[in-house]
Amino acid sequence: MSYPWKSISPKDSLLIIKSAILTDSHTRTIISLYQPLIGREAVSLYLLMKEYLAETTDKEVVLADLLAQLSIDVQGYYTARIKLEAYGLIKVFRQKENETTYAISLQSPLSPEQFFSDSMMKMMLVEKVGQRLTKELQERFAVSNQDLSGYVEITKSFLDVIHVDMSKYSGNSFEGNHPQPEVKANLSDELVQNSIFDWPFFVEGLNKHYINSQSLTKDVRKTILTFHLLYGIDELEMQKLVLEASDIMSGDVDEKRLTTLVHKKYLNQSAKKTESAQNKGNSQKRTRQLEQKGFSEEEIEIILHAEATQPYNYLKSIKQQKGGFVTSNETWILKELVGNAPLSTAVINILLNYLLIIKDAPTLEKNLATKIANDWAQNKVASPEDAMIKVKQLYASFNQSKEKKSKPAYSKNYNKNTHARKETLPAWATETAERDQRLTSEEEEGYKEKLKRIRNKKSGE
């Protein structure tokens, strides 16, 4: 696997260049509109470089200084930097003679008006924060559209007020090397130009229906291609959506209706995928963390489930698996634990797991539950892994002799509730339970001797 940031060193030199006058208004736009798209680290990197240029046009710094101020590593810097590049907020150059020297040119963001006019930018914002908040942000940056038709403009022009004697100025006075500011590229136009959407095939499919081809204006086409890029909608699926968004009588495509249909169908799906991917990534990271601490696969499964579930749902799930139900008394016990015990919900879940799964108690015992909860609170049990260690100590100490030998997993003994998660026993609990069922040689001899005496007594009678 290739890691692009491996070629970057904290010792690298960065020449930060001011390519545009960056104002507080730009900062506000970056924080409010760009941050949901590029993330906090990218925004922090941009604003820090902007601060370096507060009183100068360029500034040379060592990358290590940026890393220290942002409290990130090289990988974090690279990830933040390429996001700024992707959204046109910086341009990056590398020196030909010395590959450890870079130049970063700060670009101004789109104005709020340009941002919301760019269909791709607006749709990506909707994707991140939802339609309601996007609308609120658009209203926050809106300018007045006050109707002045009842007024007559009397504004003076420049020449009405200022007299300029042009004879005093030579033609050379107006010459200079100052670069002209670049016109900010429209992200939608740029992406649409590189799109692989088969437009002729798409239009040919629409021509077989009642669609008015003249209603496929430049703006509508841009919207269609933007949705294709953003959600991966192919030509056939897009034809169905456009047909649904069109007026049957006139054949005109309603762009707003098309946007509503696409958002309704794809926005929630995309948000769920993003959330699912984030959760999966966090779960994998947490699993590696617990593995490094020496926990087994079964223990990690219990800990992760304890962290992801609220105590009442956790209790209800266990009782359903065992074919039982949550009693009103158990509800009050749990309410008292959650309300009074200075323990996290994950730790309380581990306590429930111990009492109902490992000890196989049919219901919660208040005295025992509060006794253990008090002990854990006094011993500063803060995390579910701390609680798991405590449970192992308790189990080894109590050494329950009534554990059933066939108890390696409750999935064999519980009711067939396919909606509930099947709780399992960690290996140490299973092994101890099996060991408790076997008599020691001394116990076996004592048992035989006792049986022999009983038989002799009966024969003597």
C-alpha cells in the first residue's frame, strides 16, 4: 500500500504565499460553509497559514512548526492539505531543485453567493448538514432583496464628484507588474466537464417519452450531472427521476422537483452509509485497542456491545434471550444504579452481564448489584475493560459451583429471538464452569466411602 505522506518530513520548508486579500468575511465563510465539507483540521490549517500572512505577503516556515501548533502528525497535515487543494483553497508547488521545499499559495474561498449558486457545493453541504441547516446558512448569508421600484436613484457618479486632470498622468503611470486576481473557478463546471455521464444515451431515452428537450437547460443539465457525480446515479435511473419530475402536459422538467426527489431517495441512504462507515472505523480502532490490552475475542465482543447499548435495552435483550422479562423491581434497581452510581452506562452493562449471564441469576438481586456497584465506584472503575477485569476477579473468587457444564453459549439455551443479540460467555468463565463440575480425586473417594457406609448400614438392619 502506498502512503503519499511518507515522502513528507517535519523538516520540510514551506513558503506560504498570499495570493488574495483574505478578510474576516472570508474567515466566516470558511468556518460556516466550508468546514462541514473539509473538516476542522483542514480549516485550522488554512486559518493558521492565513494568520502567518497577516502582515506580510509571504512567509517561510518549517513544517514542524505547523504540526506543533495544530497538534497533528504528518499524516493529519497531508489529509488536511489535500482537502484544501480539492476545494480550491490552496495551490501547492514543489521546488524543482530541492524536493523538501514547498510553496503553498492561499486562495480566497467562494463568496457565499457563489457557493450557493454552485450546485455541487450546495448539494454537498446538504449531504453533510441536511436541508434545514443548509437553508438557514443560505438565509444567514443572504443580502437584501428590498423592492426599490417606488424610488428614484440619485447616486452621484465618480466624475460628478471627483475632478481628475488626466493631463498630469502619463501612460506609464498606470503600468505595473501586479498580477490580476484570478476569477474563482466554479466547482460544478469543472466536475461536469470531466464527467463520464453518457449524455446522448440519456437524452435518447427521454426522447421516447413526452419530455420537452428545450426544458433541459444549462442549469438543469448541470443539476443532473451533479447528482450523477454526487450519488452515482446512472443514466437509466436518472431518466426515471427526470420523468417523475416532469409535467405531463407541457413536458417541462421541474428542476426543484427533481432535486426534492433525488434528496428524498438518496440523501438519507448516503448519510446512513457515511455513519455506518464511521462507526465501523471506530469499532475497528477500538477492537485493536482492546486486543493490545490482552482481551480475548469474546471479551472484546462483550465490551463493544456494552459500549453501544443503553442499560435498559441491554437488560431487556438479556432477559428476552433467556426467555424471561424485565420486572418492575428490576427497572427500579437499574434506575437507581444509573441515577446514583458514579459509573458509566458501559460499566453498568458489564455488571448486568456478570449477574445475569455469568452467574446465571434469573433476576437482578438488588443487594448484590448495589454492593458490587459501590465496590467498583470506590475502586475507580471507569471503563468497561476495567469492569471486565473486576468481573474476572469476582468470578475467580466466588468460583460458582452451580454453573452448568453445557453453558459455553446462551445461544443454545435461550429462546429463538432472532432480533436480540446472543450473549456469550468468555472462555475463562466456560472453562471454570466445566472445571467446577468435575470432582477432585479426594472428593470422589469421600463420596464413595460415604455411599459404602450407607449401604452397610442398610444391610445390617
